[in-house]
Amino acid sequence: MKKPTWVVEKERAKRASAAQTVWLFGLHAVRDALMNPMRERLRLVVTKNAYDKLADAIAESGMEPEISDPRKFAAPIDSGSVHQGAALEVKPLDWGKLRDLCKPGKDAPRVILLDRVTDPHNVGAILRSAEVFGARAVIAPSRYSAPETGALAKTASGALERQPYVRVRNLADAMGELREMGYVLLGLAGEAEDEIETRLADLKDVPVGLVLGAEGPGLRERTRETCDHLVKIPFAAEFGSLNVSNASAVALFAATRT
């Protein structure tokens, strides 16, 4: 019996995902990935100078590095990448199910949801902020979001190895799942009437999801409609704006003060 098309496509996507690998580069990103027991590591390429700086992490990982000439660096990464003499091929991290990661316990967790934020540098910076302010997870749709890349990992400066970055099939469905767990979803929008701190004042012991959209288009209509409230970050000047990574840091700071 012939399999339905959707079954074939699902199996193909699963095989492609299993075969996917990522090249991380830069001393910080490579060191943290070497020391992360959750990482499936495949190939390590380093210069002699980088090997000396990473010797302890390499020994702990049990990997056998390839020593490369810095003038002809052997890793298949973009020649413009600032690799600092270190590159590591890995499988993407699997953080498990959203419900398990974000289920409230005795605390009132905060999570970040990203609506089509595709710039890896922005996402890397958001992961750093999420780690600093103790967010439970950063959640983004599988399509139209920044995947794990070397550039993202380098900007995250190690946070990619420690801060859950969960890519879901459908963002609105994930928002609904969070709401079922008791989360209140606050969408950031410059035209909103409520200021974020005013709304957060009533949510001290409540799980909160902070929803941010891409710069320019902002939140999509369906995402806006799925939020419980729209809020804004107040500006001192008549006109002001922050990029999405800065806005997420400010929003998380406000959310952790409540």
C-alpha cells in the first residue's frame, strides 16, 4: 500500500533533520560545545595556537582534533568567518518537548517567543539575554526563524549550549500550549496603549511569555490576536525604537523585577 504524501514528507523531513550538521566556530563557542555533554560532536579542526588555548576542553571532550595550517584552514566554513583557529562540526541540540521545558513549578517562569526573527546575530544576542535573566526558553517557529549556525553560536558566546532554543512547528499552537499551562502572553508592539511594567505589575506570580516580532513587520496578525495583551516599552523621546535583541533584554529585565 502506497504511503500518503504527508507521511512520506514527514519521514523525509525527519531523515533530513537527523542528517543535518552545524559548524560552530570561535574559541568561546567551540569551548562551550566541547564541554556540553548534550552535544553530539563529529569533527574538530583547530590550529596549533587554538589547540593550546582549548587543550583542557578538548581533553574533557575526548575528541581527536585535526591540527590545521592557519593559512589554509581545513574546516568548510565561510572564509570571512572569524573562527580564531577553531571549528567544530556538531548535530543541532535537542531540548525536548516544550511542555516539559516550560511547565511551571514553584516559580513563575518567563519565556521569550520570536515571531519570524531570522537574523542569527539578533537571536544569538537574545539567547545571551535570556540566559542572563533566567528565561526558561526561547521559542521560535521552525520556518522563518534563525537556525543554529556558527554565526548565531558565536554571537550567543556560549549561551546556545545552555539556554534552551526551541523551534516549533507552529508558533500560535505553541502559544496556545503555554496558555494551557497558565502563561499570560504579552506581545510587544510600539502602538500598544499599555506600558510593559504596568501590565507586569499584576503578573508577579504568573508565568509570562514575552512575544517579539521581526524588525519592520513586527508581530504577524495571527500572533497579535493570540497574545493576551499588547504592551510597549516607553521611550523618553517623541519617537524611539529598539532592535529586537535590545527590546527582548529590556522586556526580560522588566519581567524579572516583578
